[in-house]
Amino acid sequence: MKIGIELRQVTLGHSGGISQLLQNVLETLFTLHPEQDYVFFSTIFNRGLLERLPNRAEVVTLPLDRYHEELARLAVEKQIDVLFRGYPMESELTFPLSRQVFEIPDIQHEYFPEFFTTEALRSRRVAFTRALKAAGAIATLTEFTRGTLQEQPCNRCADVFLMSPALPTRHANDAGLTDAESALVPAGDFFLYPANLWPHKNHRRVLKAFARFLERTGRPAELILTGHPAGWEKLHKQFSTLPVRHLGFVRPTLLRHLFLKTKALVFFSLYEGFGMPLLEAFDAGAPVVCGNTTALPEVGGDAALSCDPTDIEAMSGLMERVGADEKLRADLIAKGKQRLKAYTWEQAAQNLFDALERVARRATAAPATLPAVVKGTAPPLVSIVTPSFNQGRFLRRTIDSVLNQTYPHVEYRVMDGGSTDDSVAILKSYGGRFSWVSQRDGGQTNAINTGLAQARGEIQAYLNSDDVLLPDAAARAVHHFTHRPDCDMVYGLAHHIDKDDGFLDWYPTADYSLKRLLLDCCVCQPAAFWRAAIARKIGPFDESLHYAMDLDYWLRIDRAGGRIEHLGEVLASTRIHEDAKTLSCHIPVHKEIIRAYERHVGRVDPHYVLGLWIHLCESPKRPLLHSLGRVRGFTRSIGFLHCTWLNRYSARGLLSVARRALCKLAWRCGDGVVGFHLDNWLAPVFSVSLTQGRAEQTFYLSGVAPVDLTVTAALDDRDVHTASLRAGRYETIRVTAAPGAGRLSLRFSAHALRGPSAGPVSFLLPETMRPVSFLLQDTNLFTEQDVA
């Protein structure tokens, strides 16, 4: 079996406990099964994650700018049987999902969405939903997390298995500290909280509980924090009088000493898929006090004291108990040693290997194509709802287009709003061929929601009473959903027709992307079908909207992580006539469109805002605007100001783009990473600002020089190291920086010319060539976030 390993989003230190988990599980897997072939696809930031590679392992460092394209190409070229991916991410990797195994440690974003930015939340939902729908298997940490994954409405993966962590192998030693590290270890009593400053880690409440502990006991004690320091400066200002120190990232050796000497581990996190520090504390003989939610009770068992992590008094009370009661401390320590035996890397690695074998075996046994409906299962029911009010002249054509579908399993319901024309007579003429009701309702959107609330189908749609479906529409939608189990919504091609069914023109549908949907609604509503599962997830149509409720619904599906796809087949016709609601109400239509984009995306395309002001200024009902609209440039100016205001929050993204562009000039002002290209090449002059550490740090850059050359390393403009590099040889440049060093630079004595892509140099124009001096393969000097 040839096993691919892809860990794009995982780096030591910056990825929390997930990096330790994957490092230890995979290296144990290599030990247990050295007879297998492995290919580790890495970036320059995580190539060093796996140090103990077996003889039959190959490492390939992929370029950041073409990562997934190269991964897909090499997976085929190297004949990968099954691909293990450390974390789901939003990407269009063409390697079959059914041959991929993901690690999903938890889904805290569904429980605490407020901890994530809008874009991060959407990205997680897209990536995790896609994995849950179609992955070959999914590894997770605890029975708690397995239960939360299996309960997800989008989950169709039957192979969710446990890959629980154990004690990190690199942690279980008592190696010595440097003098600088020894100075960081408190001489007196202290509590330890090793966690990045992420919102769910609950640092603010922990600090309040520690303050309450000091107030209640009067005992001298410190609180020591470790992990990523981002956000600490701002938080510390609010607790500046407390004896609290944040040490930032520390070596495992120092963390081990802190565990050995701490009064107790405090781990009052709001959400944990596992809680690795509990095992580290058990091993070091440190008592544990922690939260009583999510996976922590399962991992801690009877070896930890726990309480509500939102209850400051309760947390401070546990800190007081464990600090004062030596008998209790000894009991917890003894139970912790026993608890450790429940978790081993060998069991986790074997569980992973068994899953990889299952996935590879299923892929080999799977038929080349899927039948339209899986044999032995009932065909999916399609539920279609038609809202109608006084549309008698078109209603029969709409109804007939549904009843004449070639797919037989269609549930149809017409929701009439109490029409006063011949609509009711038309409905009665069909006898009992479908369900209908005629009574006063809350409008079109209310009628759609009422009808869909009664729907039983796995697939849903609504069809307005002046539009029509083509005969094969439902069949094509079912076929697409059957072959694309990760798809939540599909829409097809459509054309405009007149009041007599005559062809007018094509509706401007297009392949789906959020970027494309922001330009205009590329989804033709009558040609759209969606799964009932995504409908349950996002809720009903917004009844405060009367014109753009469909666009709002598509945006909500996208924001919830739903997968929307375009089918290149004609499914429907949408009618253009003088009584069409959206044609006679331009101003409210534009207002609702703008409201939907602003609410769900945080930005609005300028042409919608300009369109609104054009219609406002053309309306004789608004005399002042009508007069101002005649002033040259007024409409565009007021539209520009309105658009700027609407997009004020997305201006941060524009500033980020500007910052990256200005980074090319940063050498002059000494900021950021300068001289690095996203295809991993370094320019002849390269420099980076260093993270200010409290201890001496050794940085490395490994890779290949294209020609024989000399490299000179400098710290704050002072040369500290020179080395000769041979062309084509994998070599490592190491530089040790004392605390306080500000900037490291490399100067290469020679370079080669390379184009902007991987194409042959001979076909490139001279002005597109770049001087490059080192192809970087592995480094700990900077992170992907520094060059994003």
C-alpha cells in the first residue's frame, strides 16, 4: 500500500496539540509498519514535523502558490492508494475524497461560532462539511468528538474512528535547561496554563479566577502561561497587577520542568476535543483542575477535579483546594499515573493503519461508476412547492411542467394566497393529483416556507407560478446529487421566456463561486434544487424579504459551508412579463440585494449600489433626488460614498492586500519577510524580522542552491556566519540568535534566473525572469502567516 501524507495546515507550536498528535501517531505508524511505502507532502514550514522517517518514505516539499495543483498531480504520478490529510481545508483537490482519510479533532466552530471570523467560520464549514459527506474515513480524538461528528446533519461518513493521543514522546524526558530557561522557572508556588490565547481557552476568566484565589487565600503564587503570545499584550494590560507571566513558546524540556514544579495544571478551557496537557500533567505528577465540559471529563476521569469553566468562584475554589490539601494532591497524582495507561500511541497508530487499509480496500472494490440510485435503497423524493396569487393565466403551465416530470418520485404542493381570479378553479380541475391550499397567507416567502415545512423529500425546490420546469429537471437534479454526495445545492441553465412561452434569451448562469455570486446572481432560482439536510441546517427563507429571498438563501447555504454546483444542462424557464414582481419594483429589489450581501458577506459590489441610486434619482416620487440626479456626476458620487460606507468593514482586507504589496519595499524600513517567493525561492538578498524570544534561538533554512555560491548571514546588520553551498546539494544554513535580536538577513553571492512559473525558462521573456539563489525546502525562521 502506498500511503500519502498531507499536513498543509499543521506546524509545530503554531497548530496547538494537533501537531504533537500527528507527529507522534505518524512516527509510531512508521515504526509499526515500515514495510509500507510513504510519501510525505510538506510545505517549507512543516517538513521538519516528521523526523523519524522509515527507509521507504519520500518527502516532497510543495510550492505555496501551487500547493493543491502539485499535490493532485503528484498523487496520481506517484500512484498513491490512500491519502491521509491532517486537517480538512477548503480546496479543490481532485484526488478522490473516497480515498482520503481526515483528522478532525473537533467541531468547536459549530458550538462557539462567535470565536471565529466570518471568513474563517465559512472556510471551516465548507472544508469540514465536504469531508464529513464524502471522505473515506475520519479520525477523531474521543468518544465525545466522535459523537458530535456523527450527529452532524451533513455526515455521511460511516467510518469515524478513534485516534486518541498519548503522552508526547519528546516530552517524556528530564533533559537539562539552559541558564536562560532556568531563570524562567518560578522559585515559589505557581499554577500552569499552557495554551494559545484562543477565545475558547478562556484566559480572561482564568485570570479572574486566579485573582479571586489570591484574594481569598492571601498566599503568594504566580500563574505561568505558555503558547503563542499573540494577544497577550492587550490582555495583560487588563490584569497588570496580577503576578502572571507569559513565556511564549517554550521547548518541551522547559515545559516538562514547569509541569514537575507546578502546584497544579489549571485547564479551564470552554471546549476541548481532547486536552493533551492533562496527560502531560499526569506523567509529571502534577495535579489537574479543569473544566467539566466537552472531552475533559472523559480524558481526566477520576484523576482531575473539574467545575463549570464559566464559574469564576468555582474555579478559584478548586485552585484553593488543590493548593492547600496535600492528601488530595497525592491522591490525584496517583490516579493520574493510572489514567495515563488508557492512552498509547501504538493503539492510535494501529487504528489509523486499519482505517487506511479499509479505505484502500473499498476504493479497489468500488465500481467505476455509480448507478443513478444505489441498489436496494428507495429513490429520493423530490419536494416542489409553488407559491401563487392571482396567476391564473400562467398557473396551469407551471403545474403541468411539474406533473410531467420524467422522474416519478415528485411530491408537489401549491400554496395559493387566496386568489380572486380563476386560480382555484384551475387547482380543482386536477383532482387529487397534488396537494394544494388556497387561503390568505403572509406573502410569497411565507407561502414557500409553509409549503416546504410540510415537505417530506430529501431534495427540495420551489417554482413560482409563472415559471416552468423542463421535463427532465428533477431527474437531472437527482442524478447529480446521487453522483455528487458532497453537493448541497445544484442549479442548471435556464432561459427567459415571454408570456406566450416564446424564447427571449438565456439567463446568465455561470459556474459557482462566492466571488461570482457577488457580481450578480448567477443562480437562476427555478433551476435550483437543494438537499433537505442543508435546509434544516440554515433554516427557512427570510420572510422579511419579498424580492431577494432566493439570493439570501444561496448566500446562507454558502456561509454555512454548503457546496453549491452548476449543472451545464437546461432545467427551467423563467418568465418575463409586465406583471412580474421584480421588474416593477427596482428600488426595493436593490435594497434587499444590498441587505443580503451586507449581512452575509460584509461587502457589496459597487454596481448594485450605483443601480440603487440610479433608480432613486430617476423616480419622480422623490423630487429632490430627481432634481439632484440631473446634476452631472451626482449619482456616481453618492453611489461611491454609499458603497464605501457599506464596505467599511471589508476595508481591512484591502489594507491587508496593500500591506502585502508594500512588503516588496520593506527592506528599506526593515519590516516583515523580504526576498521570499511563494514558489519557495529566495532572492539574492533575503531578510526577516525575528520573533522576540526570551531565550537563545537557533534558526535553520534547508534547501538547494541552483549554482555554486557563498551565503553570508547577518543579525541586525552584523555578519555572524558564512558558508559555501554547492549547486544541487541539499544543505542547511543555521544561525543562532541571542535574545533581543531584531532582524536576520542572508546575502547570496550568486544567482540563477527563473521565470514566474514552473514552465521552461527558454520560453519566457527576459522581463519576466527573476534572480533566485536558494530553493527553500524546510525552515523554522518564519511562518506561512508571515507571507500570506
